[in-house]
Amino acid sequence: MRRLRVTIRGAVQGVGFRPFVYRLATEMGLRGWVNNSPQGVFIEVEGPNESLETFLLRLQAEKPSLSFIQSLEYSLLEPAGYDGFQITPSKATGERVAVILPDIATCPQCLDELFDANDRRYRYPFTNCTLCGPRFSIIRSLPYDRANTTMASFAMCPDCRREYEDPSDRRFHAQPDACSVCGPRLALLDAQGILLAGDNDALRQAADALREGRILALKGMGGFQLLVDARNEDAVQRLRERKRREEKPLAVMFPDLLSLRRYATVSPLEERLLASPESPIVLLERLPDSDIAPSVAPGNPYIGGMLPYTPLHHLLLRDLGFPVVATSGNLHDEPITTEEADAVASIGSVADLFLTHNRPIERHVDDSVARVQLGREMLLRRARGYAPLPIAIKRTLPPLLAVGGHLKNAVAVSRGSEVVVSQHIGDLETPKAHAAFCKVIGDLLSLYEVRPLAVAHDKHPDYLSTQWARASGYPLIAVQHHHAHLASCMAENELEGEVLGVTWDGAGYGDDDTLWGGEFLLGDAASYRRVAHFRQFRLPGGEAAIKEPRRSAIGLLFEMDGAASFDSNQLRTSDGPQFADSEARLLRQMMAKGVNSPVTSSAGRLFDAVAALLGIRPLCSFEGQAAMMVEFLAERGVEDGYPFELRPGDPLVIDWEPLFRAILRDRERDVAASVISARFHNTLAEIIVAVARETGAKRVALTGGVFQNRYLTERAYRRLESEGFRPFTHQRLPPNDGGIALGQIVVAATQID
Ligand code: ZN
Ligand code: ZN
Ligand code: FE
């Protein structure tokens, strides 16, 4: 039994939407209510999990023909015990706060016009209407009027003006309304920024270039994307070399659902997500033997697939008829580029051509990334289609700003009982990322007119976000990293009272100045106790370990066997030892003396150690890559695990030594890596159950970057359920550090109380 809460925004008022919901819910025997407010239509229904999924799919599939959904977000919550189903009175009251909509994928009607040779918008790449098109990426200030958007400089032609002023027209007050006579236009530039062609010629030549295997930078909705034929291995490799992105999987845009199905399996929920107005990248299980270039996602059983979401993408992909890589237009992992001059300067060395246009992008908004696990959506990156929709909180909050963490940064502001979490900003590692971070903060504060009473920040003194907070002049509230993870997951699930947080990630600054990351925190937003954690071990080189799983492994071996661990030659790949003798000597000295080798209890680093011990990943090119490889290895159907020990104490210490000794033994016996990986995952799930039992907590929140791992999350969730616990996961925010700003706000609010 669960309670499903759905918030729908769009053309859902005055079109018979509430009676439709009433009929659907009562027909399905679900209890709850539906109502209407200026913020949208809110629905809550209770029933068995499977019925709720069916309800959700039917809601979308059978909605009244005049309605259009611009945004649909849902959460699965604890049942409230409703009886019957009601249409509750509309909420006319409440703060009349403006909702800024995210950018919305092209609606079916605009799509029809786009390919209708008799329509005046035939093949016009900037077609939109009140139901669809750019919003967040073009708004300069509120109220949302054309003059306050990046469309201000385009004067409407008489035809567009007539539509705009006609209450019966689909484009009545559609602020970005435009056509080929009066609106934005395409231009094709070479890598130096010299104009080559305009309008449909630009589009045709861009398509030709892609067919020839060239790299196209395309100015999309919220920034530049880099496109290349996804079937052309040489071209994809060239893109990787030029972008200096050696291994991270690249997203692929498919012409339509039908063609996508030739490359990946798509469940009903995944289909809903792909075709939704949010239109995110969805991680899908790929089918064998497709003609997708191996370099798109090396060694990855998933593919990040998406569908065209602007008229420009639709035109291009339909002309091409084949899938293209569509990745952020940036170098390394900097924020996505939004301006031509900047794009030419920064990615001119990557792209052969630029397909651009003269509608300015006010702020960067990346493509969102989602995956379905446990039969529900989970966001891994929250940006286009979702940001800046508010997250409703059960309590009223003082105005606060939270600046998030360091990696996968997103910031947040609170007003009333809502928290607005910004679009994904990224890793605050480069000056560009830092500039984007500053801009987004200024942006949120001015758009929402928030005057923060305080700034909530991570306890880590070296994070750029912390330094920004310190220099800001606002009163400060430092929030422990994993406490923020727990509070965020609790707020999303509307949990009050004591909850056990399984807060597992790569690293966060602990209260004892060590690196935490494999913590069990028992508490709520106001306070917590660290009730258990993994046995600590040294990370030689500290930060360097993030990209060198072998360092985690050597740290672990050193903790078990001391200096002797260096003689036993445990760390090998098929090519030989993972460390040269001289390197090993240096690391041994560092750890023996405790120099530049901080201790950690990180669960993420345990995954890294397994990757290195299995010889699959001594080095990696991005944070979390090794953990991902270990997840992908795990063989389904393996049910057993390894021993572990809970050492009594306060906090409890989870000793992984029996577990790693067993892994080493299995490896010596040549047990398949896929089996070892599955057993490792299974053991982690049992550890969660065992600690939950020890602490007596009934409700368990799974949060932190480690829970992006589908195998572990599903296994832990089911094991907890079958042992009588209530597990919770994130719903609308990512479990990784992209979700901590919400937690920081909620924690800070309790301190202001
Ligand atoms: Zn439309
Ligand atoms: Zn016009
Ligand atoms: Fe974290």
C-alpha cells in the first residue's frame, strides 16, 4: 500500500480533468482526492503499488482530449488512510506565487504543424505554443511577459499578433510565439564562426555534415549540444578525443520511439518518461547487436536514450533518420555553453560546424537524466523539464539559501512551504563552473525575490561552495554532508520523527574531521546520531583516490595486513601489477606515517576497492566510474553473500575484513567476477538490514550517490521490506549530491527555529 501524489501543470483547467480523475480513481477502486489550484492540479490516490503504476499510465494515456500536460511529477508516500474518493474544493487561497515553468518538449499539435506543408509554420524550427516551448531558459525576470524574455527583441508580425491576442487560439498569450516571418532564425557557422548558410539551407547542410561523420554543435534549448552520427565509430571517437572525455557514456537522441526500440528495451514507465513533456535522457537496457558505435558507452549495458524535444531537433532527426550522439557542448565537464561567441571559443576545437540561432539563452539548462528502478522514476540529474519546479515541504520555512556540495552541485532557495532547487550546475572544479554557480545563485535570489536569513553550506571547509558562503556576508549555518542527504530524503518523503539514514557516497566531511561516506545516521532534520559506520581505512593521496580505485584497494589491504600487504602482490590486472615497486614503496611510507592519507569510512571507496581487486579498474576517468563497472558486472540470480562483522560500540563499526578476505579467496579460486560482484552487493544489502535491526529503527532512508546503483538499491529495498522495515528512496531529486541543497535548507530551518 502506498499513497501516490501527482502534481500536474498544463492545460488541465476547464477541460474536464477533475471529473476524469474522479472516474478513473473510483473505477480502479483507489481512495483519495483531486483538486485544482493556481499552482496546478493535485491528486492523491492510495492503493497497492501495481494499481498506482497503472493509474499513472492511464492518467497520461486517457486524459481528456483538450487537456495537455506540461509537467507531471509524482511521489510515492506513506498511506494517509483516506476513505472514498473526492473532488475537494479548489484552493483559491495560499500565496499567489508565480510558478516559473521549466522548458517543455514540443506538443503534438505543434509537431503536426511543423510537418504540414500547408501550415504557415511548416518546417519552422522555433514553433511553440502556450502548451510547449521554452520557458525557464528564456525568462529574464517576472512577470512572465514577452518583454521580460529573450524574445523581447522580436516584434510579432500581424499573423502572430492575431493569434497572441485571440482568446480562442492555442497561442493566446504564448510569450515566445513566433514564425518564420518575425521570429528567430537559423544560421550555420564554421568552426571559426564564419556564416555559411541560413534557415533551411543551414539545416540541410548541418544534416549533410552529420551524415558525413562530422561533429555539429547545435544551439538547443538550454545550451549547445555536440551531435555526431551515433553509428559512426570513427566520428564518435573523434568527438571523445576532442572533447577530452575518454569514457563517460554519451547520450543518444533517436528520431522516434519506434527507432529507439530497435536499440533498447523500453518498459511502459520508461516510455512514459521518454515521451513526457520533461523528455529526459533515460538509461535503458540496450539490445545486443545494434549498430550503435562501441565508443558511445564502452562496457556499458545501458544506453542513455532520449527523443527530440524541440522543433529543431525534430526537423534534424527526421531528415537524418538515424540516432545521433547528443552530449553537452562543453570541455571536460564544465557547464553547458549558451552563447555563440563563447561556444566558438570553447568548443570550436571540438565542433566542425555550428548550427545556431538568434534567440538568446538566458540561463544554462542541461538535459535531465533519469532511470527507472523499483518500478518508479529516479532522477540522476535534474535540469531541463524539471527545474525550477518547487518541491513542496510539509512545514513553512524561513527564507534561506543553500549552496549545495562540491560535485554535481545544485543550489536551492526556500520561500513559504516550497523549496526551489536549481538546475544541475555540475562539479565546481573549474573557473567556468564557479562562474555558473555564482550566476545561478544570483538568478534564484532575484527571480524569486528571496532575501535569505542565512546561507546553509556543507561543513567541508575547502568546498568552493563553502568559501562562497563565507565570503557572502550572510549569517552561516554549516550542515554536515550526510545529515543533508538524510534530511533531503526525509523531506521528499514527508517523513517526521526518527529515521535511519543509510547515507552512502564517495565522501563527505565528517564531524570528526575524517572523510565519511559509509554512515548510518539516526535522526531527523533537527539532529542525528552516527549510529554505525564502516571500519575506516587510509586513502593514500587523499583526493587522488577518486580516480584511482587501486589506491582504495591498497588502503584496505594495508588496514588488514599492514606492510605485509605490499609483498603479497594482490593487486594485479592481466597486464601485471597495478603499482610499480617504487610507487608501492611511496604509498606504504605515506600510510605508515599517516602523511597525506586521510582515513575514510566511505562506501563508494569500497566499490572502488572491489573494482581494483577484480582487476577491472585500477584507474578511472571520472568519479564513480569504477563503482558503475562493478554494478554492471553483478550477475542476476546469485543469492548468497559474504560474511561481515558488526563490532559492538557506539557507533557500531561494520568490519568489512571478513567480506574482503572472502573476495580474495573467491578470486584465488577463479570465481567469476560477475559472481563476486553480485555477492558483494548482496552483502551490502544484508549489512543494511543487520544495522537497521540493531538500531531498532523501522523506517530506513537510502540516500547518497551509492544509491544510484540499481542492483544495490533494489536489493536493499526488497530485503528491508521483507524484514518488516519501511525503506524510502529519493523521488524528485537525485540521491547524489544534486539532492543535498534541499536537505541543507531543511536542516538550517530547524536551527533558525
Ligand atoms: Zn505546442
Ligand atoms: Zn510571426
Ligand atoms: Fe554526498
